[in-house]
Amino acid sequence: MSRKLLPLSFTAAMMGGTAMADVPSVAVEIAPVHSLVARVMEGVGAPNLIVPPGASPHEHSLRPSEAAALQDADLVFWMGEDLTPWMADAVKNLAGNAAITTLLEADVTFLLEFREGALFEAHPHDEHDEHDEHAHDEHDEHDEHDEHAHDEEGHDDDHEEHAHEDEHEGDHEEMAHDDHGHAHGDHDPHAWLSPENASMWLNLIAAQLSAADTENAGAYFANAAAGRAELEVLSAEVNETLDAVRGSNFIVFHDAYQYFEVAFDFPASGAIALGDASDPSPARIAEIQGRIREEGIDCVLAEPQYNPGLVATVLDGTEANTGVIDPLGADLEPGPTLYPQVIRNMAETLAECLR
């Protein structure tokens, strides 16, 4: 298969006065992950984005330019079939010669299972805290090129423990497929909303790029290290934003935010719709309305791509505020700054809605 380099790939990039070699052609599925890849490649090249801003990752149809980007790719980064089932065949058929990184299957990825029911219980934090402490210890003890391998080892026990905790895994999978619009598997695919995952992925991305482009390995790992430092500052900023409204209760349009909730210890009380492609039943809407009235829910969050009428129906007869939260950065310019802005905007929208 012939290869075409990205426009920036054959433009000489200067770093330290030395012209960089041609970089790999890279295709990335959704804008937040594209942003992380762009951060690692900053100053060296730029990746191609497959799902454009504002498009639904669950139902997108490839345009010719996007198909060409996959066909020409040397590396592909995507969340996986759980998020974009339509892309599985495209990756297989168009990017057969590319190195594929499926982030939801990576050992360094912290995963959460789907929640069931309209109303949520408190998050179990113990396992996540153990995972987070271990990950940070690994970063402190090992250098950039070694820490990816050690991080993978550190997650094996976490994933096994998490799997054993679900006593009804088979029933859960059947329910997920049949009742709730969850297209595949047991795990919530919105894992990019955990800055911890994003931090781990930066190093994974750097490792994959360095394997394909050894001449620029130093730049990739340096960018990844800088990106992780930026995410630490971002997390502190978000916690400060949310501290002003902790103790308030909110409901989301669909259950896509538990990675953000766990990361910042700010749990939602429920979701109007469970699955990305499912409409809530009248009974579910009534259940949500009951919690809003009984527990004094302060905020109901909508999303740009979903029917605002459903939110209005849920809010009818209540005193809750509403806001629009965007987990994909539909209105943001794709690039290295998009990911932190997505997380920052989410926190600010939530805080404003809860005030």
C-alpha cells in the first residue's frame, strides 16, 4: 500500500536547529484523543482527525477524506469498537498495514463498568485510588522510556480485581446489549474523561510514535512529559473550581461522565438516558423527576447533540437549573489544547449550573 505523508510531515520542522526527519502519517478517531496525539507530536508533525467536531462518534459515516487518512496511516489511535462500532471495519479494511492502538484495550487504561438504572449510587473509590497511587509511584521511579512497560504490569492486578467485583457479569452484558443501548462489552467507553487515563495515554502514544520514528523519540517523550505536567495543573484547577459547589447534586443527559466523576470525586445522581443511542422510557423519566423533587437536585445537564425537549420534560415542575456540557469539544478547534479545554469547560459548566 502506498503511503502519503501528512502536509506537516514533509515540511521541515526545526527543533534545536536540526531539521526533523519525515514523521509517520497518523490517524486519530475522536477530537479529545486527537488532541493528546497532537500534543505528543507538537513541533514534529500533526495527526489527522477522523470524526470531525460536532459529529457523533457513535453513528458517523466516513467521508472520502477521512477514509483516505485511514488508508494512508502508518499509525492509528482509536478508543475502540465500544465507542465507534462502525469504525472497526474501516480500521481493518483501510488501515491494514498501520500499527493500531486501541486505547480501551490498553493495559494502562483504567476502566469502569456501565452503571445500571436511572439513579446512581456512590462510586467505589478504593480500587481507583490504589490504581492512581501505583501509577504515580511508577512515574516517579522510572525514566520516560521505561515507564510504559512498568505501568502495564501495574494494571494487571487492578483489572483482575475489577473483573471479579462484578458478580453478575454475564447478566450485565446481556442487559447492556438488550436493554440499554450499549453496543459492546461491559465497560463504559468514555474513558478519555479521566485525566489519569489521558496522562497514561500520552506516554503510550509517545512510545508508539517512537517505535515508528526513532529519530524523533526524544521529542515525543519530552512532549508527553510536558503534557502530563499540564494535566496535573489542570486537575488541581478543576478541583478548585468544583470545591465551591461540592455537596450539590446533578443529573446528566446520558451516562457518559463517570470517569470525570471518579477523577474529581463529584458523582452524578442519575442519567436521563443510559445508552448513547437509547431514548428514555416514560417510566425512567418519571423516576428521574421523582429524584429531582425528593432529593433537591440542583442541576440537569444537557448535551449539544441531544434533544433539548427531553431535558425540558424532565425539568417540568422542578426548580433545577440546566446547562449544556460537551465531552467532545464540538465547538473547539482541534489540536493540542482541545483536551484540557474540554475538561476545564465541563467543570466550569457544572459549577455554573450548580451555583
